[in-house]
Amino acid sequence: MKNKGLHQYRFENNPLEEKFAIHWERLNYYRGKVFGILDYLLAKDPNRPNYEVTDRDREIAATVIQWLGSPVGNAFVEDVLNDKS
């Protein structure tokens, strides 16, 4: 994995966290392609990413995405999806 979060040890007991991490990796690492979604999200010009994403950026983003698969992160997602406001 190129886009690793800080807490991969949690995968063994939290398979949904691993699932989120795997899907995030797929969006950010394509064979034969240079840029993934994070490159476009953090680019100064989102139409032309220019290798601006740092390893720390990747680590932070991957950690947050993995967290969405945790019980607390998943509750957050469900709250957002169920919010009628």
C-alpha cells in the first residue's frame, strides 16, 4: 500500500477499517497512471496536479479514511446520512 494510515494493526479486529483502506488505496494508486484522487484534491490547480502531495498528506488522509470504517467513524457516517436537516 502506498497510502498507509497510522493504525493498520487495527485491521485484524476491524475488517471494515481495512475495507475502507483498500478502497482508498484503489482510488489513489493506479497501475499505469501517475495521479490518484488525493493528488487532484490537494493540487493547487485541480485540473493539473503536479506532484504536490507529500507522504504526510497521504498518511493523514489514509488515517481519516480508515477511521470512517471504525465503529466511531461509521457512526459518524450514519449520522450524516440520516441527518434530515
